[in-house]
Amino acid sequence: MGYKGVAVALLILTCWVALLAYLLAFYRPNWQTPAPYLLLLVQTHLYTGLFITAHDAMHGVVSPNKRLNNAIGLLTAGLFAFNWFPGMLPKHHAHHRHVATPNDPDFHDGRHSGFLWWFGRFAWNYVTVGQVLLMAAAYNVLKLFFPMANVIAFWMVPAILATVQLFYFGTYLPHRGEHATSNPHKSRSQLRQHLWAFISCYFFGYHYEHHDQPYLPWWRLWQAKEANS
């Protein structure tokens, strides 16, 4: 693996910072045109990339240097709505050990398996009071320096949309419903459409492959899907 994972992480991080800085400081959106909506979606995609990078760091695959790996995980998780990497780490590994069971913090409660109920439980398990307070404080600081509409549209809304995107493609679709007893990971994958898989969630829709080979970084999951097809 070497340090390719670090280069990929830095690319995502640089794109996120650069676009956000432009959107907050210089961009004046005309909401009567498609451009600001497209930019909002691009920023959402980059937010998702931040979380996927933090997720890869949870599996130790961003860098062979453990300190650097965890530092990148801490940074990218924190930039995504002040997620706390050390707190997320044990929960994510519990998800892998106890997937789709009552001990899985990502799974529904066994009775309410609909999207909204499940998403609510998922958010309850991960979002903290401190995180909400930090987001509120950051919002109030940012709006002192940048247009409030830009802060909401390009800093806040993409974080919310990316959270829903990650849950839908990375938890709800792969783990919902019944799974064959021969499926040890209780996971399913989306169809082999690599471009859509990247756009939708950085190949995370190839979820069986991720659970089967959690040591693979996100940018190699398409190869695992090819091998399984």
C-alpha cells in the first residue's frame, strides 16, 4: 500500500478546503441558476470523502505509519461536523464484529427497520451534545466573516446531506432486510457500476467487499467487486 493512501487523503482534504474557502469567501451564488446547486453537491461529495478517509483510518489503511494514519483520521473526522475519531473507532469495529445484531451500533433496534427510524437511531448513537455545541459555535463564528447564506448552503447543508448519503449507501442499503445464512457479513453490494459507485459513496456501495476485506482502502474496492463478479 505504501503512502498512496496518504496522497489520496491529502487530495480529498485539499479539494475540500480549497472549494469551501472559495465558496465562503468569494462566491456569490445566483440561486436562479444551476451553478450553486451543483457546487453544493460537489461540496457534499467532498464531505463524504472526508468521512470515507476517516473510515479508512479506522481500519489503519490510510498510512502504514500508525501515528500518521490516526492523525489523518482525527483531522478528517473532525472537519466533518466535529466527529470525534477516538469515539467512533470502537463503535465502528463493534459494527464489524457484530454486524446486523443487537450489539451492532449501526443497526436498527430489531423492530423499526424503516429508513427514518433507523437513521434516527444511527444518529442518536453517534451524534454527541459536544458535537452539536461545536457546530453551533463554529456557525456563529463563521457568519461573522462570511455571508450567512453561504455558510448555511456550503458548510452546513453539505455536511447534513453527506451524513444521509453515508447512511443510505453505507448502512441502510447494504444491511437492510434478510440475508442468507451463507452470508457471514450480512451485507450486500450494489450492482457493478463503477462510476455510479464512486459518485454515490466512494465505492462504499460495494459493501460486501468491504466487510469481506476491510483492509482494502476505498479506492481498491472496485477491484474487489471485479474479482467477485
